[in-house]
Amino acid sequence: MATLELGIDEQVAAGPAGRTRRLGPLFWAAVGWTVFILAAAALASLLPLPSPTDMDMLERRAPMSLQHWLGTDGLGRDELARLIHGARISLTVGLCAPVIGVAIGGALGMLAGYFRGRFETLVVGSMDVLLAFPPLILALAVTAYLGQSLLNLTCILGVLGIPAFMRVARAATLTLSRREFVIAAQALGATHVRILLRELLPNVFLPLLAFFLLGVAVTIVVEGALSFLGLGVPPPISSWGSMIGEGRESLEIAPRLAFIPAIAMFLTVLSFNLIGDTLRALTDPRQGAL
């Protein structure tokens, strides 16, 4: 019996270490690229780069050189400067929009999963109505009506992400609200606010964090699609999507103008997906079940 208990204790102690070993080089490569692109976007104004809006018509579509590491675009603007400053727009929308979704959707999901009844029916029904509209068409219509700006684009994509985060939070809360620690807190007379904030929120936070990273990847793609269609941030501000859209006019002459921002977007989206999938697997309670 003592041997069996010792074996179980060793498995529990080795659990986190075993999970860390399963991360692998691909996960750390994704983390490295994410940190690099976030740092480059945050420090874009401090880097020794030309202005991303300065045009030189004599240097249109200039090849890569020591002066222009990635060449210039169709208006003679430095491609590297536009790529790094464009990362600011794509990452700002990609990170801020899911924050709106996780804050509102997470709160609604926890309340619906905890209180149940008519409130849950109202919340779920409202989210179903929002999901009934095609997201891209709704984003196109609202952007065309309110105008093109970074704030409008971020708010629209944040609202579109609310139903997904609500469902994740509600599913996690439905499972946790029947657990022993919640029932014990209710028996001891804890208030609903205390149970939601002290007992449920720390356990719901990890699944929401993993889904948040996946939401960042999706949002970057949606922002790129809107910018590609000309409904993103207004010029001369650039984002990866608008750079791809402008580069398609030069595919036969300088295909790099479309491929370089597309590769940057692909690597960033892939990195957030890999990190989100890994965290989702690590925070899955079934992985740690004995």
C-alpha cells in the first residue's frame, strides 16, 4: 500500500515537469517569434528606421539594399519600416479586440452558468441572435457606416468575439459550479459575489486565457481581410492587410511586396495558435486526472 501511495505521489510531483517537457522546440519557437514581433512593434518609434510614410518616386519598387533592407513599395516607401509599423496596427487590433470579448463575454458566461434560469436563457438567446449575422458582412456594414478608424475597427471585432468567449466561460462555470469547493462555500454562507470572484474566476481564467490567444490569431486574420478590402484603418497608416492589398498590384514586378507582409502575418497567427493550443492542453483538467 505504501508503495502504491509513493508511486501516485511521484506521478503528481512529476506532472508539471512532464507537461513542461512536452512543450517542445516548436512551442518555444512560437514564443520567441511572438516576443520578437511584439517588441519590434512596441519599439518601432525608437528603431533607426525611415518614416513609413515618406515617399520617393525615384525609388519606386527598389530592390533590397543596405539602405532599404526589404526594398521599397510602389510609392517609394521603405518596406521594412511599413512592415514594423504595420505590425502595430495588426497587433493592437488583434490584442485589444479580444480583451473586449473576454471581459464582456467572460462575465456574461460566468453569470449565466452560475445563476442559470431565465438569465441564462436571455444571455444565450442574445448571443445566438448576434451569431446569426455573418461576422464579416456585419463588420463590413458597420465599418462602412461608422467610418474607418482604429477605434471603430477594434470595437466591432471585440463585439463579434463576445459570443465565443461567453460560451467558453459558461461551459467552464457549469462544470465548476457543481464541484465540492463551490458547494462547501455555499454551505458556509459565502455570498454570490465571493463565490464568483474567489472560487470560480481563478478556475475559469485559464481556459479563457488559452481561448484568448486563439482569438488574437483569428482577429489578426479578420483585420487583415478588412484592410485588404480597404475597410481597415485609413491611409497613410499601414497594416499587414493593407500592405498585401497594395502589393497585389505589383505581383508580376515585385511579388515580395505582397509576400513579405503575408509571411509576417502567417508566422504571427501560427505562433498565437500554437501557444493557445498548448496552453489549452495544459489547462485541460482531464490531463491531470488520476
